[in-house]
Amino acid sequence: MENNKEKRPGLSFKSVMLIILLNLLVSIASICVYDRFFSQKVMAFDISGYMAEQKRLFFAGKITEEELLKSLDRVDERLRQESKKTLILNGNAIIKNGQYIKP
């Protein structure tokens, strides 16, 4: 019996590892692009807590009516600066692990 082994055509170990690495890189890049440009972000803003704090400061005489209005305008501007892909929820609706917007 002759030891006649035919060499089968196929992928070498290096080729398989290169294919796995390229697939991994393309998958990671796809997820990053999706997260950055297409996915919707969810954030929270505790409007009731903010308004209560401003009301307390106003009635305690620590801020004037003008400062109160400026503060409300700053919050309004801050919320408008968020991306169109950002959904802003009331802070009371978030139970756990929410990302909050600071005024």
C-alpha cells in the first residue's frame, strides 16, 4: 500500500483567522456606525424637580423674576440643543439606569 495522500484544496489556518478577523472588524464598524448615526437615544429630564427648585428659590427671594425667566430659557435652549434622534422623557418616568440631562 502506497502512502499516497492527496492534498485537498481548502483554507489554511491563516486564511480562516483572517476571515474571522475581517468579519469581526466589519461587524464592530457596522454597530458603531448604526449607534452613532441611526439609533435613537433616550434621555431623561426631571422637569418637576427642576421647577420645584426654581419655585423654592424664587419664593425664598434668592433669585429674581428675571433670573427665573433666564433660567427657564436656558433649560429650554439646552433641551432644544439635543439631537433630533434624542427622545427626552420626564425624569419621573425613568426607574433605573437612565441618562439624565443636567440643566
